Amino acid sequence: MKKYLTVLFAVIMLSASCQKPPTVITDQSPKYSGKMTVVYEGEDFVQNGISVKAEMSKDGKNIFLLGGRMQKMDAASGKLTPISFNANLEMDLAAEREAMFDHVYKQQQKRFYNVNMHGVDWDAMSAAYRKFLPHISNNYDYAEMLSEWLGELNVSHTGGRYRPMASGYATANLGLLYDWNFEGKGLKVDEVVESSPFDNSRSKIVAGVIIEKIDGVEISQDTDYNLLLNDKARKKTLVSLYNPQTKERWEEVVLPISSSAFNTLLYSRWVKNRAADVEKWSNGRLGYVHIQSMGDPSFRGVYSDILGKYNHCEGIVIDTRFNGGGRLHEDVEILFSGKKYLTQVVRGQESCDMPSRRWNKASIMIQCESNYSNAHGTPWVYKHKEMGKLVGAPVPGTMTTVSWEYMQDPSLIFGIPVVGYRKADGTYLENDQLEPDVHVLNDPATVVKGEDTQLKVAVETLMKDLGLK
């Protein structure tokens, strides 16, 4: 303890003198763990990995640690005492919105990827929108104004977003799909989604079973059943069931899942159904992968599938639809542009082709109007490098890199396109719409029936190009 007090006293004296460079010491007190960093200008401390400001009292007897939790340290004993306080902050919200407007103006002017601001007179355009500020009294309208103003730059990856603090109950999900043509009381189950709460050996729910009650509350034709699932995620919920075929009534206790978890299950279901269709239409000769987002997790899944379960296939369908972007165009180019140069043979038995970690066979890529950002750039690279044909709908030219910035009011966010991608002819991918080689649209009337025309055309096109039947 004496060693600790000596070290602490030396730190305090050095801090007060401000004559030596920053020092890192090991704190010997049992109250702390790790290291404390002493910076003499401002006296920044790192206490248990958390940076705090330190201010010494005028009499030198106490040190005030100002951070997430304010404390007073006795300089002689090292004893810490919590400090409680109450404070009110009055904000001039109109002045704050104007200051944030000025900040957005300067940031776009200094960081926008195109130095001529896409030909927009930024000063004049900003002045035209500034006149709306006195008439805006809430962040919903403010974010909308930001989007209109920044949208004048005719660019993607910008605009304003308002994200208020979430309030109220989150609605849980039972992991079921329902028959919306059913007109009786309750909810008629159409499908138990794979890996959902009722997808287990204990449950007797099958298609056709009717949910009559949730936690004892009857579901009439006028009941909004979602209200019965508010704040029920991962909480035991009693579901009353009836099977019209067997006339049996029973109850099951289930743990509902969150809406986001259910969306993940629906995505897996969608991919599984697409893969099954490709296998059926190609007689098992083509594989299917969907790139959900242009990031590492999606890439690892695609890599595993094409070099694993689809390694025997003669071609692969690469689906990029509904992808919101990221940065994967170079990785996709390398992965799917392999050219066979060797065959690995063991005692007369062919084991694999070289390169063995790239796809060396034919492929085709599907795109749609919902592709965005790097999901515009990746199909562009695929077509530009002549790796295969593009099938689907045109993709808007949205290939820029964005810097999303939280504002002084952290519920507001705006985007700055900071990187553009210039082609050899001097033009940019931004606003350069990408046309498919085979133009085909999915009709909503057939989509709701589970039909995927774009996927079927992609399979037929690749099969034809490979001379397969």
C-alpha cells in the first residue's frame, strides 16, 4: 500500500507541474486493474480501461475523476467517493438545427467525391434550402429536408435519416406462415417455418391447424393477433390449438422469436427454395449461391458452397438480387475467374483441378432493380471482365463509397459519398445504369405464387450456353 501511495503522489505532483512527457505506470492498488495513463495536459486517466478526466481541487487534497461516473479521490489515502448531481440543459433546437445545417454544408463541400459537386452550385442550392429552417420544428421534417437538399446532388449514398429512441413493446413472432384466405376464427397455419419455435419433435402443429388463443385470449376475425405477441420474445407463451381434421384441441407452450430472427429464417427459406429450383431445372448439373451482402460472412458462405457441395456441378448461378452493398467486387472477380491449368492426380485417380480454391467452370449472374452500391459494382465488374452473362433487371448506378456521419443530435445521420469509381474513359460508375445481357422482369403476380422467372431464365441460359439439357 505504501508503494501505491508513493507512486500516486509522484503522479499527482508530475501532473501538477506539467513538465514531463506522458507516462504510463502500473497501478499497485487493489482497487484497480491494468494500467493508468497519465497525460499532463488535461490530466486524462485510463481507469479500468475507461478514459476519464482528472481535475485537482484548489487545496490539492482531492482529485475529481470526471467521466461516465464522477468520483472524488482522496489524494492522501486513495479512497474513492461517488459524486451525485442533478443538472438541467436548455437547448435552442432551432439554433442547433441551423448549426447542423452549416456542418452538413461544409462537410459535403470538403468531402464530396466529385470536386465540381456534380455540376451543382452548392452555395446557391444551400441558400435555397436554408430558408426552410425557420419552419421546421421536429427531426422528422428536418431529416426529410436534408434528403431533399442532398438529393439535389443527384447521387446515391446520401440524404438524412432520423432514428428516434425506440419506445414501446417489440412484437414477437411464432415462426409460422398463415392461410390468409381462411375466414373463420383464429389463425390457420399454412407452414411451419424451418428452425422456428414450433419446428421440433414435441410440437403437433402442421399445416391446417388453427390457433384459437394466445395466452388465453381468443382470436376472433377482428382481433389483431400481433398485439397478443407484444413483448413476448423468448418468454413462455401459451398457444391453444385445434386440428379440424382430427377434431383435437390441445395447448403448447412456446418461446416466440423476435421479428429480426424470423426474417433471418425467411431468408434461409428463400435461398433453400431457390437452390432446390436450380437443382430441379438443371437435373443437378448447376449449383446456386446467393450473395446476401458484399461482406465477409456472405463471401465465406459462397466460398464454402461452390468449393464444397457444388464442386461437382458443371456451372453455378450467382444471385446478387436484393443485395445492399459493401465491398466484395474484387473478391468475387478473383473467386469466379479461375482458369484450369493443372489436374491433381493420385495413382491415376483425378482428385481436383488447379486452381483448387477458385471456381474454374462456367457461371451466370442474376441482378435486379433492388441491387445497390457494391451490388451495382460487382455485376459491373463481372460483365466488364467478361466472366459470364448478366440476367435480370437494370441496376441503378449507385457505386460510391459513403461516410455516414452522426450529427450533434445523434438521432440524425447524413451521408457523404466520399469515393467514386472512375472508368478508363473518364466517366464514373455513379449514375451509370447497368443493363443485363438478358433482360427479364419478375411479375408480382407470379412471385406471390412462388415462381422466380429471372432465376429460371438464368438456368435455361447457362444450360443452353453449356450445351446441356
